[in-house]
Amino acid sequence: MPKVTAQGKTFECESGSNLRKVLLDNGIDLHNGNAKIINCRGIGTCGTCAIAIEGEVSKPNWKENTRLGLPPHSSANNRRLACQVKVLGDVQVTKYDGFWGQGSEVVY
């Protein structure tokens, strides 16, 4: 079973699990500030669950590529939308500041 590490915690999940659901089910907050209130609940349109990921995950789909190609995101910052990612192996998650997670300071 893949291991997910975020916010100093490590937990296991089934291979192919949705990363957003895994993180939320394990008490990891994906949203900065009021993004917790206005997020799209996992359909990939808001971009507030943007994170950096190291490890084996699914390739970006068209929805994720489209949203991350629009401001305030940039394809150059190497973020992924947790709601569109499937965990395929062990991963390390890093969350950045900014309403959309687009900042440069690490939150966790």
C-alpha cells in the first residue's frame, strides 16, 4: 500500500486513491484561509487544492492542466491539484501559501 506523507504525518492508502480524499480523511487541510469555504469540492475547477508532490502519482488530466494554466497558477511552479491526482506509490506532499496555494512559502 502506498504511503502518503503530509504535514509531518504518514499514512497508507489504496493504490489509485484520490489524493484529496486521502488527505482530508486523515485530517490534512488542503485549503489556505477562506479557500476552505469556496473550494469546488473536488471537481477540479477552483484550483485551491494546489500542492507540490514528490512520488508516484497519475499524470495530469486535461481539467488539471487547464486550471493550472490559468492565473494565479503557472505551469512553471510545478503544482498539482490534489483533487485530480491518484496515488500510485509513496508520495510526499508540500502545501504552499497564497489563497490558491500558488505562493512560494511552505505551509507544510
